[in-house]
Amino acid sequence: MEKFAVFGIPSFFKRTACFRTALGAITLFLMIAAPLGSLTARSKQGIFLTDAWVQISPIPGRPAAAYLVIENRHIWSDFLVAVESPAAKRISLHRTRSTGNVSTMEKIDHLEIPARSTTALAPGKIHLMLMKTADDLASRKTIRIHLRFEKAGWIEVEATVRLMGSRETTD
Ligand SMILES: [Cu+2]
């Protein structure tokens, strides 16, 4: 019986403040570890996906934009050709173009990830446009996104949900 007591929750964790501190420490660890790619990276055939996140509107069902970093460690280029998610009916690849004060988005069919290079999908640049999103996105921490590469095939990532206008989503 005593052996099992070791795995019980220590009483100080039951106090909310301490528990929050512990959660904060874990969150901080994840935030530091994430860019290193050790925990969030999804890779296949030399394609590494990291730092996936999706910016959602507070209004349910509105379009959302998703971003991530795609690294190709191969000696040949690959192409992102399709994207799907259970969280959206349709996903397109978009490029933001800014002329003066006006910025528009254009749809692109595929995205080349040249050999031994990294492409970051980021706000104001290339992004994934999620249309007809699920109504409960705001209550989720992450959503699953499936990306299909011409050579590497399908790769799945977990994208962190961030509410538009909020600086942080980790609580
Ligand atoms: Cu767009």
C-alpha cells in the first residue's frame, strides 16, 4: 500500500495556488520545448511540421487562419497540395498581398517547400484559410489539421487555438 502512496497527488498540489504554479511550470516547459520541436514536431519523409496554431474569431462559424512552420530536410523539394481538418468544411491555401493600405488574399493551388529549406506560414503571408469552421472552436485548446505533401503524403498536426485579440491562450 505504501508504494502506491508515492504516486498519489501530494497534498500541497491540492491547494489551488500550488496546483496553478505547477500547471504554469508545465505550460512554460511546453512553450520552451515547442520551438525545439521535441514535443510538437510531426515529421515524415524529411518533412517536419512545428508551431502550428490557428487564430479564430469569437463569432462561431467564422473563417479562421492557421499557421505553421514547414521544414524540408530532404535533398529534393516537396509540395503542400491539400489540407483538411475535422474542424472546418473546407481549407484553402492563401497568400496575403498588400498594396498600400489594402491587403487582399489570393488562393494558391500548392506550395513548394524547396529542398533543405524552411517555410513559415505566418500572419500577413501565406496561411491556411479554414472555412465553415466548427461552432465550438472557441472552447477547444487544439484542433487537428491534416496536410498532404506530394512526396511525403499526409501528415497530421495539432494546432493551438488562439482567440483573435487575445495575446495568450494558455491559462
Ligand atoms: Cu485567407
